[in-house]
Amino acid sequence: MPETTDNARKIIVVGGVAGGMSAATRLRRLDEDAHITVLERSGHVSFANCGLPYHVGGVIEKRSALLLQTPESLGARFGLDVRVGTEALSIDRERKVVRVRTLATGAEEDLPYDALVLSPGARPVRPPIPGIERALALRDVEDTDAMVAAVADAQGIEARGFDDEEPEPTSAVVIGGGFIGVEMAENLVHRGLHVALVEATPQVMAPLDPEMVAPVHDALRRAGVDLHLGRSVTVIGDHDVTLSDGTVLPAAVVVASIGVRPDTSLAEGAGLRIGPRGGIWVDEQLRTSDPHIYAVGDAVEKVDGLSHEASLVPLANTANLQGRRVADVIAGLPGSDRHVLGTAIVGVMGLQVAATGWNEKRLRAAGRPYRAIHTHPASHATYYPGAATMALKLLVDPETDRILGAQGVGREGVDKRIDVIATAMTGGLSASALAGLELAYAPQFGSAKDPINMLGHIADNLRTGIAVEIQWDELADAMTAGAALVDVRTPAEFAKGGIPGALNIPVDDLRDRLDEVPPGPVVVHCAVGLRGHVAARILRQRGWDDVRNLSGGYTTWKAGTGA
Ligand code: FAD
């Protein structure tokens, strides 16, 4: 510990993981004299929450790999007084003290503070389902140990003896298809369990729109996950789980990943203001309603980057950024907290699934005007081995050309495309400006016209009216209203499956077969949208004034309709 004087500033941080530890270490770098105490209820600090599912799955083999720091290492490098197994019980704002309990002994004491930072995170939601006490949740290292032991027990092998013994076949039910739910399903499959995933809504991964999530459902099913969508768990028995449609699933292990709620217990007990979304309210300087108490991370409400309304975004990046930012504020540096986009990525059975900003469901529900763009580009130049097709979706404000959100699903290259779009959104670039971005290219990494540039070209064509698109879920109505559908793929592609009612005229033959195209409104489509665009341009310049290209082509239509 550093030498402290009686008048050294006393800073207490509650929660010693993402936000809390970022705050404490940055504070030390800014103030060598302050006395900084970190209180952490669990037995570990600075552990890798995001790696926990992968230790259950055996991908991260060594438990010690999850433990990035210890109280001793943090004391040595940063002079922090880190107390694990220590719970902050209450805050006396009048006296500016935190009541703490050492869990091993039960001893309690009051610790005074000049500034207090709350980073208590979020708690797993535990709905009142009969038998819920048998369901395991994953929040910290102790939960991970319990889950590893439960899986080993169900498989009839000794905990941590996985490598040496042949596991017995057994089953698990994962409740909830959010980020952690799909990660848990993947990891339990990896462990050799038969896994059923139950999700109350019609799709997993809520940040994705329905046509984008179809490949994720396919990947889970192909990996052997028994998907039960649109159904909820009504009873958790000793060895099984009953669903709302009466299905009974065997379940030696039950994992509940139903979502998280801000942990506001300490803040509420201290009478701090709670915001409209149920998180701790903070201002732009991350101050709570008490000017001496700050809060960061999953426990607080953030400001949404589009609506500027209160938002709950429980992600590690935001928690870490806020932790650093709050240290700056306490140290008197200028600046303010930034608004959030909720940029996130998850791996699902070899797929990268990523999103940023708002999705179409949310834009539609909010009544916000938007334009959707779908593409299916290759992750890198197709002539170089190993290219994989991805699905990208961009949502654009049709009046301002502002980027509202994006989603991507594919085996490779999705991560960097979503990150570029998130960067563009943060920097205020328009959708059309994506066309002009100068991105690193060699055939094994991308394309000379990167998928990001292509999104920009499409956005620009739509903005200027050079192209007009129709969405997969608008097609049936357009055809009922009399639009002709022309499939411009090759006859071989057409023979393998197409949209009912389509007339097949390959794009390369179109100029010679214009007399076959009906004179009224026309929708053209190809496999992914590119040849459709070429065909639409031919028709537009040959006198058809109502020509629309199907966004994302047959691939998006098929994913959206499930045909
Ligand atoms: P936490 O990191 O949760 O830390 C809060 C700590 O406060 C806890 O350790 C808790 O024990 C302690 N605490 C609470 N109350 C008290 C008290 N009264 N006294 C003392 N200590 C207290 N995010 C991503 O962006 N990407 C991912 O891939 C990802 N994967 C995840 C996987 C799992 C299994 C989990 C659980 C989370 C994952 N997250 C991921 C979310 C990410 O971990 C959180 O957003 C982030 O850790 C939040 O930081 P925080 O500081 O707010 O809370």
C-alpha cells in the first residue's frame, strides 16, 4: 500500500471486476496519494466473466486462466487495498461511511469515504418457476465451479477429471436464448451433453431481426441443439423440465440464462435515485443523485446513442469505459460519459453473430423511419481459398442518411465489419460515406471493394434514387398488387428452388428478352441482390419506371420466410 496521510483522499470502489477495477487502477494512475479500497463480495477480483462459459465447456482448460489479477498483484502494482470476500452492506450518506462485512468471519466495520464508486454489476433474473432453485446461473467464478461440478456429476465423472474419464451421456436444458444462453448451449455441447435450448420468443439472439437469425437457428440445430422456440419453462423437476406446450425434456443439468437486472440493492438502500429502466440513475459525469457517490457498469442506466433515452446495456466494453471515465471525473479531468450503441458479438457454433445500434424490430416499434439494406458478401476475395459468405444488414435513416444500426452473421469477417460500422456511427459518418472508406485489403483479408464499401454504394444508390429496393416481407403484398417477379439467376439456380410466381430470365439474357417482361411494376431478384441491381438498371434505362430489386435477393427472402 502507498504511504497515506490522514488527509489523503479516501476512495471506496464497490465491485472488483470490469467497471470497478478499471476505475480503481485508473484512479491510481491519476492520484498516487489517494487511499483506494476495492470491496468485492466474491472470492476473486478482475476475473474474466466473459470467459466463464468457455471454462465450463473445457475450451479454456485452466481455471487459473480466468483469474487475471489477485489482491496481491493489484496491491503490488497499483497500491490498491483490495478486499475479496467482503460485502458492502449499506451506505450512510450523512456520515459518508460504508458498512462492510468480512464474509469469512462475519466481522463488520464502517469505512469512511470522500468519494464512493458503485460497480456492483447485474444479477441474473430468476423468474418464479417452480423448481427454479435447481437452475444454475453463471455470474462469477464460484458459479462456474458449481456448474463444472454439476456437469461432471451428471456425466458420472469426478469434477475436474474430465480429460481422463469417458463421460456418460446426459442432458441439459438451457433456459433463455440470449448471448449467455447460446454460449452455454455451445459449451455444454462441447462437453458432450445433449442440449435443449428453450426460448420464450420466436427467436434466439434478440438483437437480430428474424431474417438475420435464421442461420443461427440452423447452426444450433446442426450442432445437435434441440431448439424450443416460442415456448417457456413452466416447471423444473428433479430430472426434467416441463414446457408451456406440455413437452417434458430430460434435464440432468438446468441452466437459467434469462437475462440480467441491474444490481441496485445497495443504491436503493441508500436512497439513491433509480432511473426509469430500473438502473441506478447517473448524470453525464457518472454521478448518482448524491454528488459524492458515482456509479458505473451494468448497474447503471446509460444514454442510448439514437434516442438519447435511458437504456440498459450490460456489456463489458461499456463497463470498462465508464470505469476509466469515472476515475477521470473524480480526478477532476474534463469530459463526459458517451452515449451507447450496444455493439456486441457472440460466437455460435462457428458463426460470428454481431450487431450494433438499433434493429428493424425496434425501429418499427418506435415508429422511426428507416431503410433496410441486405447484402451477402464474401469475407474475402472469393478467388483466395477459404472465403465464407456472410449476411450483413444496415439500417439507415432515409431522410438524413444516418446509420441507425447493423447486424452481421457469418463464419468469418463479421467482427471487423460490425466494428467499422460502429466506428462510423460513433464518428457520425453517413451510410453513403461508407463507400469512400479506405480499408486494408489483400485477397486473404477482404476485397478491393470491401463489404463495407458495398454497403455504402447501395446506400448511396438508394439515397440518390439510382436503385429502389423492396424487402423480403413486402414482396407478397407487391405481387398481390400486380407486380411481376423476375428471377434473373441462371436456369440451374432457378431449378434448385425459387420464389413462387417468378419468371426466370437470366440477367445475361435480359437485353434480348425484354419483350417477355410485363410492362407494369416489376420486382427483380437474384441470389443476393447484385445481379438483381444490374437487371433493375437495364429495365429502368429501357423504359420500366417501376422496378424494384429484392434486398438481399433469394437468400434473404428464404431466410425471412423460412420457405
Ligand atoms: P461485474 O463485472 O459483474 O462486477 C460486479 C462485481 O460487484 C461482482 O463481482 C459482485 O460480486 C460485486 N458486488 C456486487 N455487489 C457487491 C457488494 N454489495 N459488495 C461487494 N461486492 C459487490 N460482455 C461482453 O461485452 N462480452 C461478452 O462476451 C460477455 N460475456 C459474458 C459472459 C458471462 C457469463 C457474464 C456473466 C457476463 C458477460 N458479459 C459480456 C457481460 C460483462 O461481463 C459485464 O457487462 C461486465 O462485467 C459488467 O461490469 P460491472 O463492473 O458492471 O459488473
